[in-house]
Amino acid sequence: MPDKTNELVMKIEAGARLSVEELAALYRCPVPQLAALATHRRERLNGKKVFYNRNFHLEPTNICVHNCVFCAYRRDEGAAGSWDYSIDELLAQCRRHAAPGVTEVHIVGGVHPRRDVHDYAALLRAVKQTLPQVHIKAFTAIEIDYMIKKAGMTLEAGLALLKENGLDAIPGGGAEIFDAAVRRRLCPKKGTAGVWLGVHEAAHRLGIRTNATMLFGHVENLEHRLHHLLTLRELQDRTGGFDAFIPLKYKSEHNALGRIGEVSVIETLRMVAISRLALDNIPHIKAYWPMLGKDVMQMALLFGADDIDGTINDTTKIYSMAGAGEQHPSMSVDELRRLVHDAGFEPVERDTFYNIINFSIHNS
Ligand code: V47
């Protein structure tokens, strides 16, 4: 083993922070060693626990003012394949999917040209009235920025309005890649990295917990990925408001970027491990199974991931429309637990805020 790697192993064992150069060196080290180092970090933070929840998604619309080249989901208003549900239709979906024990609804969709923060506050209020016991994790920072500007409000006032009406947490979407040049190629009209980071920072100030994502495996390189991770680490040092990081592998079907194909499973697993090693201050790394598939999700647990998201109940289309193997993502609690157990870990049910839910109580 080269000296440099020995030094890095010692740093990781001591729990020390890693620089961008050190992370780049680790990215290239042999796969079993990288898996072992990320596992060492995950065990310090989360022991053998792997978290999951009982959740479903609402996707109010796929009509979107943006036209990101990686997206297979967005449509113009009135175009074939577009949808735009009323609040009543969304409440009917809530009633259909809120089985006993469900603790979270994840609401995310396109940036609709005519909807403002008051429209979405009304949706949150209605969902909360219908499912008072369920946490609402809703709207990417990009949706939030647009809906608040549309109403002519300040970011703080708009976020406070959403919170008063039932917003409990914010998901990590819309981050893509923070590097300005890559972002311009991917999603030229969408909010900049500064917009995304500003919304999350303001949310953290208001006590709203959030997640973060990174879309990788398209036109970016390792330097861009590491810059993205360290930008998140820096914000987390200041606010402590992120609960989980989700590395999202680009899926190539039915979108304008498709000809570039997809990165390998090994590259995906290396990114999971590097995320765990870089983000020493974000407690959870999520292996999102509707995008990775069940097999790669299980492998990701051996590369530092400690969260697998939830039951989903076939309620999200973002990944299936981009060609994910899971065309109707849905898993029972028994299957989630078995997959975790078979990988050698302890399945633990959580709510949105990682409070542990006693499995035996819910199933008695
Ligand atoms: O920002 C869109 C990604 C994200 C593709 O916070 C694609 O718990 C791959 O953020 N290939 C939205 N990815 C979803 C999201 C998310 C998912 C799961 C959990 C959480 C959480 C958040 O989906 C977008 C974009 O980066 N995406 N198209 C595609 N072709």
C-alpha cells in the first residue's frame, strides 16, 4: 500500500477532515479499500443501522418553466403527457396512499409558470388537514425560489408562510451540480448554485431541516463533484441544517442528454463512498432505491450509505420516465427490512427527522 494511502487511512481512522486533494486520491484507490474506509466512517456515525421510512410522493404537475437537458419528466402546458392535478385530486391521492403507519409525504414537481407561494401554501394546508400525523417534506429549492418570487415576497417571508401552513422539511432536489459552467450546460434557465444554497440556508435559519442532492454521471468531472460536496460541507458547518445527502446517478433515457449513456455501477459506488468520506458533518447518506435499483442500493450499504428512503408505493415518476429499472417503485416494509438484513445491517424505521419508530408497536 503506498505511503500516501497509509496516511489517509490513519486520518480517516482518527476521524479527521479530508481535503479536496485527499478525496481525489481516495476516489482512485482500490474499490475494496474505499468500501472499507467509507464503512469505517459510517459505523462511527450510524453503527450498523440502516434507516427507512413509510412514505409516498405527490407530484402535483410536470409542467415546468425550465428545460433541463437531463430531465425526462417536464412537459409544456397542454402537451401530450403533461399533468396538473387540482388540490382535490391530490387529496384523493393522499387518502389512497396514506396506509396506517405512513409518516411522510414527499411533494415535488415541475416549476409551474402560474403558481405562486399562496397556491402551494393552500396545498400544504389541505394535505396537513387530511393527514395531520404525516410529515410534509416538500418542494425543491428551485420550486420554492420561483413560487416566492412570483408572489413578490422575500425569501424569509415566503418560507415562513410555507412553514405556517404545514411544511416540515425540504427535500434535496434541484442542486444538480453547483459549478457555474456545468450548470449552464445542464439547466441554463434554472436558479444558480447561489439560489439553491440561499434557500437552504434561509430554511435552516427558520429551523426547517433539509436534504441535499448531487446529480452526477453526465458532463461533469471529479473536480466538479468534489467542489459540490465541499460546498455542502461548508454550509453545513455554518448551519447544521442538513439531515441527509443523496448522490443521484444520471439516468439517460428519454432526455436530451441521453446519448452520453450512464456511468458504471463501480463509479456509482465510488461516489457513495466519497460522499460519506467528504461529508463528515452530514449524518446520513441515502441510497435512493427507485433510482439505483434494489441490487445497487444493497451494494451501496457496503460503501457508506445508511439510509434507503422508503416504501414509495409507486408514487414517483421522475426516475422511471428517465429509464430506471424500477418502473413502478414500491416496496413493502418486510422487503425493505429483508434487503437491509441480507446485506448485514440492522433495519431501523425512522420518521422524516430520523426519530426511530418502534417497528413492533406499529405492526402489533
Ligand atoms: O433535482 C431528474 C434528479 C432530482 C434525472 O430529499 C434525475 O429525500 C437522474 O431531489 N437521472 C429530484 N436524476 C429528486 C430529489 C430527491 C430524490 C429522492 C430523495 C430526495 C430527498 C430528493 O431528480 C432533481 C434531479 O437532480 N433527476 N432527472 C435523471 N434523468
